[in-house]
Amino acid sequence: MNILIVAKDGNRNTFVSNFRNSISKNIQVDCGIDKFWQLEKSYSIIHIQWPELLSFMVSRKSFSPNQQRIDKVEKQLKALKENGSKIVVTRHNVFPHSHSVNYEKLYKTVYSYTDGIIHMGHFSQQEFLKRYPSMSQIKHVVIPHGWYDNIQNDCSRKEARNFLKLKEQDFVILAFGALRDEQEERMLLESFKLVNQPNKVLIIPRGYYNNKNLLYRLFDFLNLKYYKKLIQKKSDNLKQENILWNQSFVEEEEIQYYFNAADLLIIPRIKILNSGNVPLGFSFKKVVAGPNVGNIAEILENTNNPTFDPHDFGSIAKSIEAAGRLEKEGLGLKNFEYAKQNWNWENIGKLHSEFYESLFN
């Protein structure tokens, strides 16, 4: 059996490389997006991770696909099926974060040629069958997101706090990952005000910043100095409220400083299916507070981590306070043990291999 993983390998998120390594012990594995468009080599399984990447490679742009691009994707899927390949999709998202009607069409087109779908939680499978009732003949399986045990983690809490210029007595709330819109940022900032905890500090490494109109945005892009000045002004203003806000990507070697300095991790999403930050938080022995939506709610509730109503600032604040108490009771360590047992890559790879084989039975 040979597999093509349709995804970019070697990017900043190590999910793809971890996954590739987990299945490559007994299976020949290739990875890349360009290979999807080639028919010179036939594959037993074409495993698509994010359908939107197919339109990206057709257009060489990240804009929403037009009908012509969707038709090209469909034509290639049909050719691959005729060549004997089974199509598998991992359902990372309901739709891409930059949602559009054409992305909905693209996803539906890809699913219509799919033999098997991998979900990261039971919620996803149930939601999929409600959304696409005509596709009940597709084979489904639930395989969780793998953990991040390969990320460097050898600094102490004290070293991490020194690196981020935090005090030992600070109650540190980490919101890791990029905030996608103004609504997510407002949710965090307003709920933080309601948290009843002394010495509270909120860390937002990749905050949301958006100028009022396209003209200003173009001006900022052309004038990087001015853009940086605006970013710094926002950062300075929020620092006065004990909020460490920035808008930069955290390099992999620095991730450990943020997580080891934090008392807890919050997932600041309103609409979401999965989040790699949940297994990332568990891998660093953190209590995770997240929205009561999607697979996130399923995972957090099953592991006794606090959830919140993302539309209720008071609910979010209470979940942060609860996470602080649970951290003192040792839930962070229990989260680590849970991830080690259930989300280790050896087990993830085994489950995928079994699912691939089942498509030919």
C-alpha cells in the first residue's frame, strides 16, 4: 500500500510531519500538493488534509476558488478514482476560516468523491451526516488529533517567566494562536476584565489588528514603519491593563516559554470544529478552557476541563477562574497523561493504517 498525503510538509505546524512519520513505518508515504495533480504514479490512498489547498494549487493564489477551479479539482478527483485510488479526507474544519459559498461548493465536491472521512471527534461525524445526509454511504471513523510531544520543553517555569518578564505571583492566562477577527479579541479582552483573580495577566502573542478600510491597509503594507508604530501603540495601551499583546508568529523553539510560563490555556474561538491548541496545551500539562462548541467541547468535557459559552463574557471569566483552581488540583498533569495514552502518534498511526486497509475490504 502507498499513500499520498495532500498537504504541505515542513511548515511551522508540525502536525503533517508527525502524522507522516506515524504511518510511514509499514507504508510507503509521499507528501505534497503538486503530486495530487500528477497521474504518473498511482497511489492506493489519496489522503486530503485541507480541501482548500487543492484550489490554492490550481490558482496559485489563496483567494476563494471560482467554478472553473472547482471543476478542475473535480476532474482530477475523477481521474484519480478511475486510476484505482481511494480518496480519504480528514475533517479539520467545517469550512476554511476564510469562508465563502465557493468554498462550500469545493468541500462538497471533494466529499462527493470521498471513500472515507476521518473525524477528530464524534461531534464532527454527527454534524457531517446532518449537513450531507446524501453522503451516508461514505465510511467514517473517529481518530483524535495527535499530541505535540516533539516540541522542545526543557525550561522551568521560572526561566519561562523571566524570558517573558513576568512575576512569580502573576496569574498567567495564555491565548495561543492567531486571533482571527475583532469578535474573538473583544471576547478575550472583555472577559479578562471580569476575571476575579489577583495579579492576573493575559498573554496574546498573535492579536488581531485590522485597519478601518482597504486604503489604510494598503498604506500600512507599503509603509511598514507606520504599521509597526500602530502595532506598538496598541501593544503599549493594552500593557497598562496587564495584557501582553503582540502580533508576531511564535517560533517553535520559543513555544515552551509561553506554555511553561502560563497557569492555563484558553481557546478564544466562537465558531470552531477542532483546535490543535487543545493537544498542545495537554502536551505542556496545562488546564485548557475552551468554547462549548464542536469537538473541543466533547474533548474538554470528557476530561473535566472547563468550557464556556463564547457569547457570554461572564461564562468565559468563570471558566478561567475554574481552570485556575483545577490547575492547583493537578488537572494539568492528568491532561498530559491523557494525551500520552490516547493521542500518542504510534496509536494515531495504527488507527489510520487500519482505516486505510478497511477501505479495501
